[in-house]
Amino acid sequence: MGLLRLGSRRTDSPARVSGPALRRHLGSAGLWFVDGHPDYLDGPSSDTGETADMEFAVLTGVGADALITLAGTPPMVRASDTVLIGHRTECLDAASAAELARLPPDLRRIDAPTGAGDAIAAGRQSAEWLAGTGNGVWLHLDLDVLDPESLGAVTYPQPGGLDWGQLADVVAPLARSPRLVGVSVADFRADLDPTSDQATRVLDLLGRSLS
């Protein structure tokens, strides 16, 4: 396995860092995108203008030319070679529902309720879907996939997410997959974790999953 990359949601994203590198070094690759949000906005539809609002769209070739061409001819990753895991699909506001509707039809998805219902099966299915994809698969883990009751130190907490055990069960078969080439972890707010207890839980999860 290659690089383990850590970053906050505001300053880092696989669209700017991992996506271009994967394209240059591996050519065709897949992506497990574990996130509480689809991150499928564009500049006009984003309230913040952060690339973190649109990173999955950029990776799959949707967005401003300056972003989607970071690795040459788009897309960096084909939508059919990706799996979106853990996004919220219930009790959404109008803007979140509109974002969900933007997702391409050939994108495979396992939403938060499905993942919480059988996390082991969700992880295994995600691994199987990309078992023969390209020259490897990148795992991106945005920590807001966790429910705020489990982890509150994120930028955009949203109820209805996974708990620690469910996330560990989802990630386990992805981390064990021989297709895995690297991992990125995003959206941990150290300023919201004064005791470092939540950081310890994150490190414990990563250590157990990736060892």
C-alpha cells in the first residue's frame, strides 16, 4: 500500500492531491469514497466555494475545467469505477436532496442506513464491486461519515451516520483488499477535541484497520 495522507476538510482533498497522483502513476484506478456527504456540488451550487464541497464531482469529471483537468483529460476516475459509501439519504434539506440527485447513474452507492444495517456486508460488497478495477483502488475516508454522537470534531456534522464499530466493519475488507494502493483521511477538527480523546479513537481505528 502507498501513501497514507491526513488532512482537514478545509485544506486538503483527494481531488487536488490523490486524484492527479493516481492518474499519473497508475493510469486507470478505482476509488472507495467513504463520506457522510456526496461532495457532488460545483462552484455555483456550493454555499462555501470549498473544493471539499465538490471533490467527488471533480474526480469524476464534473466541474470547472481548471479542476477537472488537473491530471489531463478528465475524468481522473470514472464514475463506474467508484463506490460512494456512508452518505446520508434520509431527512435531507432541499439543497442536500438536489446534490444527491446530481450523482451519475453509473456510480455505485451504499448509503448510511444501508451501511448501518449490515456494515460487514456493505464493506464486502464495496470490495467486490472494485475487485477488478484498473491498476488499484484508493480509499478516501472523510470522518463526517460518523454520527456526531460518535465523533463531533468535524466541520460539518450530520446525524444519521455510522458508529465506530460500523465504520470499522465497512473499512476492514477495503483495507485488506490486495487492490488497495493508498488511503486519505479528511475532516478532523483538532480544535474541537481539547482532550484528544476523539483523536485517539481515530488513530485506534486506523491502526486496527490498516495494520
